[in-house]
Amino acid sequence: MLFSFQPEIPPMDSKNPHSAMSTLTDDAERNRLLAEMAEQSTDMISRHSPDDWCFIYASPAVEHLLGYNVDEIIGKSAYELYHPDDVEDFKLRLPSVSYERGLYTHTYRFRCKDGHYTWLESTSRSIRDPETGELKEMLVVSRDASRRINAEQTNRRLARVLESSSDLVAFIDLENRVGNLNEAARLRLGVDNTENALLLKDLFPAKTYQQQIIKALSTALEDGQWRGDTEMRDQNGRNIPVLLEVLAHKTLDDQIEYYSIVAKDMSAQRAMEEERQRYHSEVSHASRLMTMGEMASGLAHELNQPLTAIVNYVSGIERRVGDQAEIPVSTIQKPLDRISATALRAGEIIRRMMDFARKGQPQRESIDVKKLVDDVLQFSISSAGSKNVQVDNLIADNLSAVMADRIQLEQVLLNLILNGIEECGSHEGGAQKRVWIDAEETRSDQVTIHVHDEGGGLPPETEQLFDQFYTTKEHGLGMGLAISRSLVEIHGGHLWAENATNGGAVFSFTMIKA
């Protein structure tokens, strides 16, 4: 069925018959063109009865939009094809719609031939009897609105997700004005950009904005995005640690349209990290004190030797001086020098003990590993001697320095060396056993330190050695290796253990070069 136009035929002008004939020809041609456009249009043109909205006519576009051919759709009521939620809504609006005053446009879901629903946007116009005003039919032009509606629904869903997100989100125009903030940003920053004009710099501390955010915008402009740790500022002047991402959004012709920033509030994580570090510091300090307690007798022996020597030197001087009123200093210079050196040695032992047991914030510095191992071995000489174990420092003089906290690195080394000494001393046999320390540069930025022992080797469950409270010692607490691994990891390294090919065990850990 073709759309047919029935133009009113104007009366013949007796004085100018050619003019009347020309008008008829123009109207006919216009109607023909309109009918051809209707048949070829991608929009569906349809006519409906006014009571039940049955299809009286439909253009061929109906097949593209709904899957029906023209013959199948004729006689069907539009009410049958409306989505149930939309047909009731449309019926309720009908009494309030007047077609006499022009066009009516609405959007709705229509059922296709295959059963799925598609979105249509239709513009309707009433056709009335010119003499009686009776409603004769409805003329409707419909187009596919699925893409637009789906895009709008997607945007609404994204907007709801964005508004409910816990991340702080802001949109920034090219003038660095804040266009919009989501609810999390408004609450956390204490601002409402709907009432006050905000600039991007208002969201950051001045120094951060100058040194970081301006560069972040420039990087996003070049690369599309920037990400990094920084701080935002609320309206009370408090700084908020955030993980910030800056995104540059472009138009189809590759021009920057606007920026968006997405900030994850890291306040809780930072507080937890600080608490974890405080806890770790407390546990580490307690572990050092326990180690000092375990070595108390050895350390007492270490101090007793220089103190006894000082007493002996003084007694010798007293005997030499006797009852003499005067004596040349040169005759007692040698014992005096020995007293001085021995006192310094005793003082150095006490200093190392106090440093090792002290409680304070970690301070990383460049450390000579060989020299540090020499210092640590002074703590273990007594333990090694009592168990007939020889301890050697085989680290090369030219080994690169590492960046570490001296006390924490001493704690790791001392724990591994004492474990090796105890393991060697726990096995029967008269032959002296060894514990030795060596190191190598395994990467351009890394040094690996090894502590070897000639003990009985590792148990099958090697990884369990580093679990808290796991111990193979009769009176061990199972904290030493767990704390040592944690300290190494804080320094960006890794601690592991393995059996040596010739018996015994090797504990190895990596440190970053200075």
C-alpha cells in the first residue's frame, strides 16, 4: 500500500487557464515527490485509526525498524506492540493530549517481530475532517531511538556509580575551573561547587599544586593520563593523602575537551601503615632486648676481660712505683697506654650494646658491609667460643656499600650468625665447625649476603622457618627469623634459606646498593 496524497483541486481560472493547469501540475509533482520520500525514508511513516491505533498504512521502513513487512503490520493495533509498561502510560496521557494544536512527540518501547523490544521516538499529528472536525486518523513518523536511549541510560548508570563511588572525582574545564564534584569529593573536601566557583588550585595545597599538579596536567595532555601519590586539601586547611589519577578527555577531532581527576583517599591506609610500622618497631626492639638477654653471660665475659686487664695494669704500676716519691713517666708509659686502649675497648663494647638495644626511628645510610660484619662478630665471639665454632668474615674489601638502617641490618646479621653458631654447637663431635659470611653483587643495584653454617641442615618445611612462633629450638620463641625477614623486606630485599651442597645451611638476603 502506498501513501497517497489527495490535494484539493483549485478552481479553473477562466481568464488564465494556463495558470490553473500549472498549479495542478505542481501539486501533483509535489505529492509524487512526497510519496516517494515516504517510501524511501529510513523513518517509518504510518497512519492509524483513532480509536484502537490500528495500522492503516506503513512505509517500507517498518521492515528495517520492526522486522514486519508492510502486509503483516497492516491491521495490527499499536497497543499490541507497546511494551506493557509503556502502553498504560500512553493511555493515561491520551485524555490530556490535544492533536488539534499541532504535533505530539513521545518515546516508547515497541515489540519487534522477533519478540525483542526496541526504542522508537514518534511524532504524531491528527487528521480531522475540515468541515466537522471529527478525528479521522493519526499520522505518525517514527525513528529508531535505541542508540540514544541506551546511551542516556548508560550515562545515567555511570552517573549513579560515579556519585556513589568512595573515590573523590572532579571534572575540570580548560580554564582549570571545577565543573562538578561527586558526593564523596564534596563531603571529604567540605565544598559545594554548585554554590561557589572553584578552581583546581583550591583543591590542593599551594606547594603541591605548583610542583605536582601543573606537571600532572601537562603529562595528561601529552600521554592521556597521569598517576601518582599526592595530597589534596579540604576547606579547613587539612591535607589529605591521596592516590591521584588525572585524565585528559578529547573530542573526536583529538582536541582536549576537559580533564577529570580521580583521587583515592589514602588516609586510612596511611594510618594503618604508620600503626604497622610502630608495631613492627616495638616487636623489633623487643627482639633485640631478648637477644641481648640471651647473650648476657657472653657480653659480661666480653666486658670482664678488658676490666680485668685494666685492674692488672694498675696493680703492676703500683708495684713498680712502690714507695718511690718520684718516678719517670717513661717507665710506666707502656702500661698506661695499654690501660687507655683497654678502657676504649670496653667503652666500645658498651657503646655497641647500647646502640643495638636502643629504641629509635630507623635511619638509613650508606654502610660498609664488611666492617659492619666485623662489628657484629664481636657480639658473637663468646657464643662461638663456648660452642667450639669458628666464625669468619670472608666479605671482599671492595664490595659495594648498601643503603640500610645500621641497627636493623646488625639485628638481621646477628640473628642469622647466632642461629648458625647454635646449630653447629647442637651436634655432637669433637671437630670444630665453622660459620662464615660472604657476599656478592648479584645485580647492578643489589648485593646478596650469605651466612653459611656446617650444622645439620634445614628441616623439610623450610618456608615455615620464617613463620611467627615456629621454632626448631627447645626454648625458642620463633620470632627471630620472622622479624629478620620483615626487616629485610622493609629495605626492599628478600630473605631465604636453603641446604648447602656439602651439608649445613645457607641463609641469604638481598640489600639495595647505596
